[in-house]
Amino acid sequence: MGDTELPKEIFEEYLHEVAHKYTAEKYDLINHNCNMFTNDIAEFLIGKGIDKKYWGQAKELLESPAGQMFKPLLLGMQQNIQNPPSGFYN
């Protein structure tokens, strides 16, 4: 994708600033997932995000006939991510 000259400390500061946006409670398999995080990081580090085919993948899948069949499963998975058993992330 590219190179960055940003010092590690600046990157760590940025991660600290955006940490509130990327919590388990805010995770959404379709609209706010790891690909969106990767896109934000790439934009910060090299000034351009990842290709939309990656960050739009989940939404595109869900809109397909097969995605509609998997929608209840995906929503159940998301519920488990947002409401994990006690102590799961500790």
C-alpha cells in the first residue's frame, strides 16, 4: 500500500485517540468492522484508505441472496461480540 515516516509514538497516540470508536460494543459486522478500522489506519499512516472492495465487502455480501440467508447467523454473532459472557475480554 505504501510507506510511512510517522514515528511509532505518533501512531500510538493516534490509536489512543480513536480507541473509543473501536470497542466491542460499537463493533458491527456490516457497518463498523475491522475493515473500517484498517481503512482509518491506512488513511492516517499513508494518506489513502484501502480499496472499497474490502471495506464494503460485508455490506455487499449481506445484500446478496446468500447474505440474506446468513443474516440471522451474522446478527447472532454480532450480538455475542457486543454482549460477551462476563470476563470474556479480560
